[in-house]
Amino acid sequence: MSEIRLTSLAHSYDSSPASAKDFALKEMNHVWEQGGAYALLGPSGCGKSTLLNIISGLLRPSHGKVYFDGEDVSNVGPEQRNVAQVFQFPVVYDTMTVYQNLAFPLKNLGQTKDSIDRRVREVSGALELDGVLSQKATNLTADEKQKVSMGRGLVREDVSAILLDEPLTVIDPNLKWKLRRQLKILHKQFNITMVLVTHDQLEASTFADKIALMYDGKIVQFGTPQELFEEPAHSFVGYFIGSPGMNFVDVSLREGHAEFDQVLVPIEANLYQAALNTRTTNIKLGIRPEFVKLHSQRCQGGLPVRVVDVVDLGAHKIVDVALGRQRIKVKVEEELRVSDEEVFITFPEQRLKLYADDLLIRVEHS
């Protein structure tokens, strides 16, 4: 297991990049601690696979350094880095049995027959492959082949890290939950550094202790699933995490309030002052649908709104309301009856966020 450290790392596929837009990865400094379970999350084209290929050694960075346990491996290939990479499509030897596939990396290292057998059976048991060890890989289902591919990464006890590039994409949706759970169990059992690349926030949250969320070639936030949900450091994090994502409204600042469309929303004094101090007019108010409160009757601080749409999702409802010219989404319990007439919403002060130039304005709540 290794600590993986990225220092001033950036990458451009252009041999002569002229501006930031020519970089697939913008300059970053980041650390994956030894033995951690991490997810690299983001939409298609944000730089996830480029970053993973740089870590694995399949791609050399155009700028900056990659360190494994303090050793510079920036110009070292995958073999010397001693990492295992599992790809979206399973890489297995179809003519070999499952046992032979799992044993192959250990045979190449010259290990004894007994040590190979012990490790193969340990890994196959963890992956629930015991019953198919004697089968040819060509006869396996897609999820079984992917488990064999994962097993070939796990079987080497000396591996520095396992890098998983969207490994569950081709798996039957009914089996994804089970495989995500198995990945988590495997991480705990073998205590190895794992980095899972995915565009699926549920996949990331159920596997990783910490998530690195990427946007436009940068890691815009690194933290626990709870931190990304409750304290989005960038407006993109608020938009991307959650279903539905965060409500955002462009606002101006006026006498202790955020103002839009002649609507005034009171802002906690420290947060209001911090927003004034940013010296920018690009201010957004953000609040998650889960934290907006819906009231059937007028109440203190309640803002009158009109119900535009109600979507019943079984376990809960998503209520769209019109506030000024803005649409605000509110997540409510399924059994709550929503009137078509005028209702009211409140924004709990401790749940309101302000963003300056898309970055969270941080203050201690009084």
C-alpha cells in the first residue's frame, strides 16, 4: 500500500498549450493517503481518466510530479509503480479457468504453488468466485468476469494501489449494489489503497471514505460524502451532488439580506459581512431542497410561493414552487398533502449558503 502524492500536477495533450483551456488537467496538489478508499467523481470529460492514467503510469504528466511513498515515479512505467488497474470492460484470459486467471500474476512473480493456491482461494472466497474456479472465463457472466478482473488486482499482496476505472458500468443494475458492497468489504479486508473512478454519485458515496469531485480539469472539493452534501465548496458540487441538486439563485446584497426579484431573504450577520468583503457582484444563494421548509399557512419569516409542479417519487415528493421569477425545489415527505393554492417556504439560516464567484463563503455561524 502506498501514499500517492500529486505535486503541481497538470497535463495538456497539446504540445504547446497557450492557455488554461488547452489543459485537460489544471494545476493541482493532492494526496491519497495509504490504505484509503477513495472515489474520483465527476461528469464525462472532466479529467478523471486522464488523472487515473497519470497515477498508474500509463500517461506521463506534462507538468508536475507523482510520488509513491515519497519516491518520484513521474517518469516510471506501470510495472515499476506496482499498481493494479481494473478497467470498465473486464480484462481476462478467456481460454484460462478462473483459477488460472487469478493465479497468473503470482506465477509471473515466481511464487510457490502452495502460496499461490492460498492466495487464490483467499481472494476467490472474498469475491464469491469459489463455485466457478474450474470454469473457463469465456463461460462467465459479465459481472463474474469483472470480479475476476478485480481479483487479479487483489491477488498480489505487494501491490501499491488498485485503480478502478468505472468498473461497474457494464454490470447489470440489479448486481451493482452487491458489487459496490463487495468492493467496500474487500477494501477493509485487504487494507489497500483503492481509487474508484465513476460518474455515479451513489457509487462513489457507498464505496469511498472520501470523494474527490472533479470539474473542468480540477478537483473542486475533497471530503466525505456528508461534507460534499452539507458544505459544497463550489457551486458545481452543490449542483452535481444530490437528487435533485442544490437550489441556486443569483442575488444582490442589501441591508443584511440577499435580494432577487424584489424578494428579501435575511442572511446571518457574519455571513452577510463576509459576502460584502468578497468585493464581487457574482453572488449566489444556495440551499438544498431537503433543507427548504414548506408551510401550508403563513408563518414567521415565511415567503409566499405558488406551487408549480409536484412529482411523487414514492418515498418522497419534489415540489416546484415559484418565488419571484425563480423556481425553488422542495423535498418533502411523501404523505404531506400539497395544496395548489398559495403556500409558504422558509430557509433555515444555518442551511443557507452564499457563493462568491462560485466558491463557498465560509464563516462560523453565530
